Amino acid sequence: MSINQNSLVRIVGEPLPNIPWQNKPNGFDAPVWRHSENPVIERNPAKNIARIFNSAVVAVEGKFVGVFRAETVNGRPHLQMGWSEDGLDWRIAEEPIVFVDEEGQPFQPRYAYDPRLVKVEESYYIIWCTDFHGAAIGIAKTDDFKTFVRLENPFLPFNRNGVLFPRKINGNFAMLSRPSDSGHTPFGDIFISESPDLMYWGKHRHVMSKGGAGWWQALKIGGGPAPIETSEGWLIFYHGVTGTCNGYVYSMGAAILDIDQPSIVKHRCKNYILTPEQWYEERGFVSNVIFPCATLCDSDTGRIAIYYGAADTYVGVAYTHIDEIVAYIKDNNEQVSEDQSIGKV
């Protein structure tokens, strides 16, 4: 584990010297900037795949592994693997991921979308939205990206945006989620749940409310990439949604949760940090969407690369630095509802 002593804010984690990175353009004053050659995954990226978006990436042994939301030419979503030397140029698997249960029997989801990919201790966990008599959260583990063991569904329907923390907290696994209804998720708040074994979940607490002073997250919010452990607390990126006369608009926000009690919001940015502005974010299968699902971090330099789905059609990458994003959150902090409470009521 490495901690950068030169940074004002420290990322707790491993160094990643080959993290995808571009310096901020001259004269650019926002805390997050886009990769200049976005999108890094375009339309029809592999045989029988029309679109890849809202996908997860991790570093493994100096290279990069992706679990992608792939939609076939009939429009049905599933999860598909990908590999990259540099985190930008991707080779996509020809077949979907095959899941088995804990006895080795087939346990394939009816559909799967919006995956997150998180390493906890020595295993990698995939969390996605699945069909369990309605939208619910699916979870599987792998140690080698060859065998994928699907676990029992952690929560009842209806729920989306399951995000597992990258380490146990107070001895338990912890997961963010957004309970919803059977429609298009009008319930808009983020909650956290704990489990000693990934089977039995409880200690459910409220984390963040939709809304705030701005309209960009007025309709609903949802967890994004796995939280990043820092000396200031858990840094999270999330999506916020507003309704307009021309449909929904998805933007990216950021907040910092308490390190030991992550149901407590320490700081929350009142402004979005990225909103649809480029053609690949504004125009696509579902226009005006930025949907973050993964980050890569280099603890030595404080660099962060953010992977996000764009317009439900493409994959984009954006960059920030730990000092800059934390300072921006603090400088634009707002308290929303009871976010700064422990969330028991």
C-alpha cells in the first residue's frame, strides 16, 4: 500500500503508475476534464453488440479488465468481459459472462446491466441490476476472471445501483443502493446496508437525499463507482437526475462520506462536476446521460480516471486529481435534508 506524502489529501490504496491520464487543458477551470479522444468505446464495438456503456473497470496485474454492459442487436442487456493494456483501447470478449451458483450449477441472470466491479480482500465482486421478479441487485465473485460464482440476491426488489465498498467497515461488507419501485425508479435516495457474509444484509441506513439547492439532482440520485478511501473520508461519485420538458438529464456529482460511519455525509457538492455537453453525451440511444460506474486511482500521484456511460451508447473517460476534487467539494458544500445524520431514522 502506498500513500502520497506530497498530496494535501491522500488516497489510501495501491499505486497505479500506468493509470490512463491526460493533464488538464490550459485555461480549463473545472475540477473534472474529459479524455480528448472520447468516446473510448464506440457503437457496434464487437460482433452482435450494438452498444457498450455504463461499465466497470479494474486494474489487474499491471493491465486492465472490464465488465461491460453490452446490448445485443435485439436490445437485451448482459455482461461481457473486456481487456486492455492501457485502459483506453479495449478488446471485447465474443461471448457473455457465464455465471454458476456456489455448487457449480448454471445460474445465469435473465438480464444484467450497469455493473460495478470491486476488489475486496482477495476476490473481485461484480454487482449489477438483475431481474428478480422486478429490478433488483445481483452479485457474483471471481478470483481469476474465468469462473464467476453468482451469489444469492442480496436485497428484495425493487432496487438498483448496488455499489460495494472496497474493504470491510467495522468488520462487515458495506453496500450502497437505491431502493425504487417497479417503474422508472421515482424513489430517489441512496441507502447503505451491511453484511457479515454477503448473504444476510441489515443495519440499513439512509445516506443521501435527492434534491438540494440545484435542480440537476432533483428527481433521483444513485451510487456510481466504488467509493475511494482517502484521508478525508470516502470519496464517492454518483449520478443525479433532473426532469426536463425534453426528458431526463443525468449528470455526475461528488460527495465525501465519514470513514467509519459512511451513512454520514461530511461534504456534498452542490454543483454537478460533469454534465452532458459533448455530442457523445447529448446524442445516443438515450440522450443527455452521464453515468459513472468505475474509477482507477494512483495513490502515488493522486490521479483519478473516471469511466462513465454516455448517452446509453458509448464509454467515456474523465480525469481529476484528489486534491482538486476534494477542495471543490468542500468549497461548494451544501447540507441536504438529514444527510449529515447517521441515517437511522
